[in-house]
Amino acid sequence: MVSEFDSLRYLSGFGNEFATADPRVPDALPEGQNNPQKCPHGLYCEQLSGSAFTAPRHSNKRSWLYRIRPSVIHRPFEPFQQSAKCTNDYPRHAKSANPNQFRWHPHPIPEKPTDFVEGLYTVCGGGDIVSRSGLTIHLYGCNKTMDHRAFYNSDGDFLIVPQQGALEVTTEFGRLLVGIQEICVIPQGVRFSVAVRGPSRGYILEVYGTHFQLPDLGPIGANGLANPRDFETPEAWFEERDEPFEIVNKYQGSFFSAKQEHSPFDVVGWHGNYAPYKYDLRKFMVINAVAFDHADPSIFTVLTAQSTRPGVAIADFVIFPPRWGVSDHTFRPPYYHRNCMSEYMGLIVGSYEAKEGGFKPGGGSLHSMMTPHGPDYACFEGASNAELQPQKVAHGTMSFMFESSLSMVVTDWAQEENVDKDYYKDWQPLTKHFRLPAKKH
């Protein structure tokens, strides 16, 4: 069945100053100013700020929305009965700190009808949501469209990575179709609703106190990695529905809901640089070593959310797409490693190059700060003895990593549920190859 979402058009570019109006009301935007005494067509003017008013120009985020009703028209927020397994309360879980490597089987699709908000499940996180510095890694599993319900996150940005089932995302700024091997970012405060075409699951990286940006390219030069023009932002679209709606809000890790008598998706036009967007991971321009050894995996960074320390990220979103491997005299898979960063791996399609057996699409793994990790026995033996020729690496595969400078706390339930108890068996067959050189007589 063909949906209106299949024919959507988008605005091109990352962080641009956009201006767009629904084609049904092409003159919805005021001319020459943001906040006229009377807006065109009797619309209400509303600013959504994603940064402090006084933030430097290069990092200042805000958009002006021209809507049928202001979003302030709602009844008081009351507690919302959300799953107890969605949280940002890491002090409560820190007592069960666990440095072990974790691997999880694919996240299960709920058996009972469950929408995107109801299906949120927290795996791990770090930092503090009240002081506004940190991140959380969630999963979602859903099989039901959000009907007469919208959600917004007061705590931070959501980077959503579908692994099964496309998402039809309606936002205040317009609509997005997010397919497999695409991602979308819903900034802090933006209201959205998710429709599904069938059972769906995926991964979410939530960051607070910062926003995602493109990484600097340094010696790479002006081009490469994720090109700004490949990011897509929705054109304005509105619906005028005078029907009861529930607005669900996540605030300081707790959930609340408020009732209102109209759709929140009534923005007829908007302009600014603070808006949701999507990106197709298959458009990533891969940079790689072409002589010997590895380049650091930072060359696969799609988006970064920086901390206050230069060059140190609250979170990086890194992918490992299909590419050519040509390095001579080199062990080509990921090498054994201990890291001052925390690494959560996920697999969208295919099989991960360093662990082709136990790591399945929809699953995940966590290697905490300074915990050793690396390829399994079969991968090591095969790559150590292979004849080195140019080869397509990760053909038909798309895996990713959420990497952070913060120490991760795994939730109590994620330490028990869906855990692959055989993960340690990946390395046990590794044997000693070292031999002392023969003594010279």
C-alpha cells in the first residue's frame, strides 16, 4: 500500500537557515520580520529555542513557527504510566556497576499492541540529566501507530536508528519517512508522532546539554564523510484536526501527559535552523587507509555531540559501512583494543566483520571504559592467515557505534534480560603463538 510518506520532498542541507510554508498556504510566512503584530491568515507566532539566546552565532539554534493555535493551549501535565524500564536515573543503578563485556540478542518485538513511546527500553547511560551533560542509549520495539498521541523530550535530542520496519514520523515541522539504513534526529522539545507499517524496532541515542553536529574534517579537507547536502529536513505540512490529543513529555527522565483538543501538528509555515532531519547512511563517503595499518575509527563519524573539552565527545555516532580494504602487511579487521571511551555497538543489516557468529541484526554489545575487546577467534585466525588482496569489507552490512567519553552504567534489567551468556566464548580458543628465539651458540 502506497503512503503519502513515500512521495515526500525535503529541504537539503545540514544546519541551514530554512524557510518553508505548506503549499496550501504559500504566503504563511511574514515578510521582513519574525513577530508581526498580526501574522498572515490569523496564525500564531511561536519561537522554539534550542540554545540560549546569547549563544555564539555559529551554535545558536532557533526556529519561528506560524501555527493555527499556540502550543500553550493544553490542560495541566500529570504523571504518565510509562514502562519502568525506561529511565535516565543512573545513580539508582550505579550500585550495580559492571565492567564486563555485554552482548545482547536482538531486542524482542512486543507481543501486545505497543506504540513507540510505550516501547522505549533503556540499556545504559552516563552523566546527569539535571545538570545537562550526558547521554542515554535506549532501544524501542513497537507494532502500533501513535494514534492521537504526540511525544516530546524536554531532556535532549533523540538520534533514532531503525533496524526493522520503516517509521513514518510526523513532526511540528513536517513529515519524514525513515527507512532501514537511514537515521533521523528529533531535537529537544520538538513534538512528533510515529506511525509504523508493521513490527518495528531500533536504537536511540539520547544526548542532553548539547546538540549533534558534523565533525570537523581537519587534514581530510573540505569534503568527505557525511556531506552536508545529503541531510534532509521536512517541508512544512499541517493538519487542522479539532480532536482530542494526548501530549506525552519526558522531563528529567520521568514521563507526563497533558490533554488538548487539537492536533499539535498545525504549523503552516516555519523558518530557522532548529528542526528535525534525516540522513541516508549509504551516502557516507568513506575515508580509509590505502597503504598499511588502520586509520582510527573516528574517520567513520557521521555526527558528534561535543563536550566542553575540545575534541572530546559526549557522544559520537560512528558507522562501519561497506568499503574496500587494501592495506598491505596489515591485520585488517578491528584490532584488540582497550579504550578510554565507552563503545555500544549495534547491527542494522548483515553481519559484523569482527564477529560474524553471535552478533545479530537488532542486537547490541557494550564495551565499557578500558575493558578489553576485539575480534573473535574465527575472525582472528582467518584474517591472520588470509592472502591479502583488495577485498570488499562488510559487503551488504551496516553496523554502527555509539561512542562516549562518559563511563556507562548498565540498567539492572539490561544486565539480566536478553543477555548473550556465551559472549566470552568468542575469545577463549585464542592460544599463545609466542616463541622465544633460538639461542645463538
